[in-house]
Amino acid sequence: MSFTIIGTGKAVPEYVMPNDELSTMVETNDEWIRTRTGIEKRHICKSETITQLCVEAANNALENAGVKPEELDLIICSTMRGENITPSQGCMIQKEIGAACAAFDVNAACSGFIYALDIAAGFFARKAVKKVLIVSMDNLSNIIDWTDRSTCVLFGDGGAAAVLGEGDDLLSIHITAVGNDDAIRIPHGTNSSPFYEHEEERAVLHMAGNDVYKFATAAMANGIKKAVADAGLQQSDIDCVIPHQANIRIINTAAKNLDIPREKFFCNVQNYGNTSSGSVPIALDEANRTGVLKKGDLIAMCAFGGGLTTGSCVIRWNKD
């Protein structure tokens, strides 16, 4: 037994920052951002906290699934940084939605949602759970250097959730990690210890763009190929690909290295930018709610992120 996805829901901040507004903060412009990334706008937290967004996404997914919080057996939150070091963001979600189950966080950066699916699959396999809530949410605007145009144009805030039930619709899943803090790194920030001897660094994102691009394009294509093969399928069997929404050029390059038509790739990077672990589930929720996904469809999902991590899977869509 693996699981079936029975509900999805997303949550993003109300404030939308278009490229033109961003160009008043750093030396860039709308055309430069669009042609290099495909991004037109992104959502940025102002009054919202990450806990509020997690709870909104969770409640939307539970409503979509027809599941009550008290029915949940487990909550997994994928995030790079919750509102507190402790309690975990998963525990805060549990408290706020009124659930009474185990809860914890996982940090695999942009691959977090697929990592969480793999963890949940283990709980289902040993029949320890019947209903699981996954919430993938990141608040990147508070860990970005807003003076660095090479990175601040790429990211946005937000995320989504999925409710899993008993079933056999996970056909394959594969996660990897290649330890690397040169390509992508976010330091912890200030240290309160009077004994600490190392130089402190600002808690902002550092990224070697070319290295990430090379890793990402190969990881996307190879991840989908492996997931499809492990499911005993051909690439032509896939009805929809939901890739990590980091950069349209990465998606287009990966698509060229696959035998899956580009029109089968669901993309919404133009509206959100890269929301890290929230990226894939936001796209999944939109595909669900706009009727892109039909019952019986075979979906390939793939992500890459800091770590460096990757995650890929094939899921049969069985929601009416």
C-alpha cells in the first residue's frame, strides 16, 4: 500500500509585486526578468506569518478532501525555516487547525514536498496511518538579499498542502542528495554564544546561478526518466508533468531532453516565482482546481533544491 491524494489547497500572501515594482528597488526591468526567468510577478508576505499561510493551505486542502482535522494521523511540514526553531512548524499547524496527531518538519529546500511524500509513503506502507496532511510552505522574502538582482528577482512566498489517504496511487518515487554548500547556501545568521569563534554571516541566500542551472536541468530530466522507468511506464504514458517552478528556461531545457510533449508541462512560474518547497504543490493544487487533471491521469512530479537535493515521482490521479 502507498497512498492516494484526496485533497489539495494553496495559500499565498495578498501582496503581489510585479516586475516593474521590483525594478524600482534594484537595477533590472520587466523584460530582463521575463526573458531570463519567465517570472512576471510574485507574492510577498507583509502582514501574513508563515503559520497563518500554512493553516490556510491546510484548511483549504482538508475542505477539498472532505476530511476533518481530528481525522488526521500525521502532519508533515516541509519548509526551510519555520516561524520558530522550536516548536516545529508542523506542531504549530497541528495546534492551529485543531488536530491531535504527530507532527514534524522536513527541510529538503525546493524538493521538500516530494521528500515529504516519500516519508508519508513509509507510514502508509507499515499501516501506521490512514490520513496524512502535508504542508509545504516557505517565506523566502525574509532570507533574500534585496540588493542582489541575480537572486531577488527569482523568489516569492507561499505554498500549498495535500491530504493523503490509503491507496495504491504512488507508482514510484526517488529522492537524492549530493552534499553541497557552494551552489546554494543560507547561513544561520547571528549566534548568541559569547564563546563562538567564527565570523557571523547574514542569513541571506547565496547562490551560484550557473552551477544551479547545470545541476537543475540535468536533475529534472534524469529524475523524470527514472521515476517513469521505475513505475514500469513509458514517457509517452505520462499525462501531466508538474515540475519545480524555478525558472522557465530550466523547465524548457529539461523538456527538450525528454520524450514528453512540452504542452504536458504545467507551468505557473510567471505568477509566483520560485516558492521553494511550495512550488510543486501550488502547481498541483492549481492543476487540480482548474480541471487540468482528470481521474486516471498519470502525473510526473520533479524538483531540485539546496542540499543539493532532488525528488521525482509518478502518481496516478484518482480524485473525482
